[in-house]
Amino acid sequence: MNTEKPVFVPVKELSYTQAVNELEAILRLMQSDECDIDNLTAYTRRATELLRECRGRLTATDEELRAILADIEK
Amino acid sequence: MDAAALTLLQLNQRIAGLLNVAATQNVWVVAELSDVGVRGGHCYMELLQKDPERGTTVARARAAIWASNWSRISAGFKAATGQEFATGIKVMVCASAAYHPVYGLSLVISNVNPEYTIGDLVRRRREILVRLQSEGILELNRRLAMPEPALRVAVISSAGAAGYGDFLNQLYHNSQRLRFTTCLFPAVMQGERTAVSVMDALDTIETEADRWDCVVIIRGGGATSDLIAFDDYALAAHVARFPLPVVVGIGHERDVTVLDYVANLRVKTPTAAAEWLISQGGRALERLRRIGGELLQSLTDRIAGHRTQLACCEGLLPTASGACVERSASQLRNRVEALAAICSQRILPQTVRLDHLADSLGNRAMSAIERSRIKLDGKEALVAALSPEATLRRGYSVTRVGGMAVRDAASVPSGTRIETQLASGTMISVTE
């Protein structure tokens, strides 16, 4: 049984592709029997963090959107 | 002398008259267009013939299409070829030589055969494609993997172009709020300078290639479309070798240029390019949503699984201790029984053997005693047989003098008192 605490690279240092691939890997891990219940929280937190980062990179906030559109329609 | 000289006008009129023969009228001629321009409804141009090897001009003539023919000819030409009647393309025209006293020689074009131009364009395109193929670069850009999502977009277009505006509008008003980053690398998008200008823009982008996911080449829409500028070997090779995927949206359905063959992706319009990028981003978002959903699901499943397991344990716990004790006890009983079995198995033969030994020991002891007894009995008989009493009983007697047995008669003087012992009784006598 793997009881070591998983070590993660800070999300900001990952490329989008790396982040999505890691997400998929965590997903596979959670669906397998390998996942240690002790690390479930850590993995879930990591996955949430990755999801937020990926989505953040893909989509703009209202404020940014307004700024961009204002720029175009000048 | 004065009468012999012609006025210039007279000479020019004479030249004009000489030209006006069947050999120079309504002749089909092939040439390349140059400096095409429309002024006052008339179309003026230069017709060129170039040396196919060196590219140098070997023939040149001014030409015009009068307004009365121009609208018909230009519309028909564009409808048939998909091209403007414009500089750089090869044409077959029906021309008549005309000599104007002031403006000199020019060719008046009354008709154009678009089939020739179509054939020429097709041939040119094919030549470029064959060359790219033989150089092994035709599919280089097409084989590049488009990053998913491609959100950082370098745009090559002309700043004022309607198509560019459409593209940006579409991109930034996407309903999914995809965060695109764009930068315009301006280029001339029509006319002779197009290819060089687009290549310059590509070079600029290449110096900062790591900032961009892809390049989009779009053209400013509108009716004017001389796609011939994009059927350029150097430009096509440039795009083919470009390190980032290139999206081309320069024409409409029917206008396929060499660029459309070499680009990573070809779309019909700038708007379509934007739509494609948005759908790509949408797919990435969809993937995230799916992963998020699946994560949540597997997490829930996992926790539910563990919870069930715990509940199961909880249910088993009360009976488990009793069962455990019972199990131990039964185990112990089994062992005792096993032990007993082993003991009896081992000891019984030994007992039998001991019993056997005891029996034979008794037997042997008895027989030993019997033998001794018989032996003793024999000895007793012998003793009895040899005893003096037995001798006496057989008639012998013992004569003693003074208690000592007499073995020699001579040793007894006469008159000695002797004592004779018989088997029964004793006689006393005196010797003579």
C-alpha cells in the first residue's frame, strides 16, 4: 500500500496540457483500487485546484471580457 | 518641298490606315496582365509577354477595354474564373490594333476567353503543388498538431478589413467566455505585394513563436477577391514550413488556392475561422466539465464504498467476538482429541509389547526354577544313594575303635573293643 503523501507541482508552473493530463491521471487513480483513502482528500484538493486553473486559463472573467470588448469596439 | 512633307497627323493617320487590316483586327492573343486600372469606366492595362526562363519582358503593348464592353467582360470573367480581371494573371483576349494620332498604338480588347485563364491558374497551382511535394514540404504544416485549445492567435490580415473585424467580433463575443488572446500582424492582402507582405508578417510571428498557439491568415472579405496572389510558391513554402499550425480563411468555397493545400486548416471565411477556434475551446471546456463530473462521481462512489464497508464491519462486530471465542474453543477441543488419538496410537503398541515381555519373562522364570528344582532333585537322590545310611542299608557296616573308622584289621590288636555300626543299631564286640 502506498502510504506516502503525494507531492504536486504548483499548478501555475504547469502548461494547460500538463494540467489536463494530470487531471485525467488523478481521475483514473480514483477509479482504480490504487487510491489510498488517506490520500483521497489530497487528490481531491489537487484535482479541484487543477480544474479551477484550467478553467481560469480557458475563460475570461466578466471584467476582462468587458475590457477586451471595449478595446475592440473602440 | 513643303508639298512633299506630311504633317505628323497625316503620317499618323497613314500608319493608322496601314494597321487597319484583317491581320491585326480581332485577333486572339495570349498575354499576361499588368498595371490593370479602371478610369472613367474604361479599363486600361499593359499586356506583357515574359521569357519563361528568365522572366524578362520580351513584348509589351498598351491595351484597353472600353466601358461599353468592360462591365460585361469583367463580370463574365469573374464568374467563370473566380478571379478579378487583374494584374498578374494570364489571359486570352480578342484584340484589334489601333493607332491613335495622339496616344499611339494600343490594343482594343473586345472579348476575353476565361477558359484560358482557368487552365493557366490550374496549371500554375499544380506546378507549385508538385514542386512542394517533390521538396517534401507539402504536408509539413498539415501534420502539425493543433494545440487544444488554441487560444493565443496571431492574426495576419489588413487592419481595416471587414473580415478581420468579423473575426475579432466572433472570437470575443463567444458565449462560453473563452479567453482568446490575439494580435494583428498587418499585411497587404491583395495585389502583387500580398505574398511578400504575408511572408514578412509570418517572419515576425516566428521570432515570437512561443507566444502563439497558431496563426490565422484571413482576408478582408468584400467582393474583391484576387486570390491569385496566394497561388505563390514562395508563400506556400513559407506556410508549409512554418513551425506553428496555420489556419487559412482567405476565400470562399470555390476559391481553392495553393495556400489552402499547405495550411494546417482551411476554412471558408474569417468568421468560420473564429467559429472553429471557439468550437475547439468549447471542446476543451467540455473535457474539463467531463473530468470534473467524473471526479465527483468517483469520489462519491469511493466514499460510499468505504462507508458501506465500515457499516458492514460495524454490523459484524457484536457477533464477531462470540464467534471468535467459539472458534477458539472448538479448535482447542479438536486439538485435545487429536492429542488423545496420537497418544493412544503411540502408547498402545508399547503396552502390548510390555505385556508380551512380562508374559515371556514369567514363563522363562518358571522354567528356570523348574530346571533348578529337577537338577536339585537329581542331586538329592545321588546324595541319598551315596549316603552312609544307604550303604549300611545295603548290609555294609562301619567298625570304629575309639570313634575312628577302622580301615585295616591289622591295626587292631586283639582284645580291642570295637564298635560296629549297622543300618539299624550298633554292636559292641571284642576282637580275638
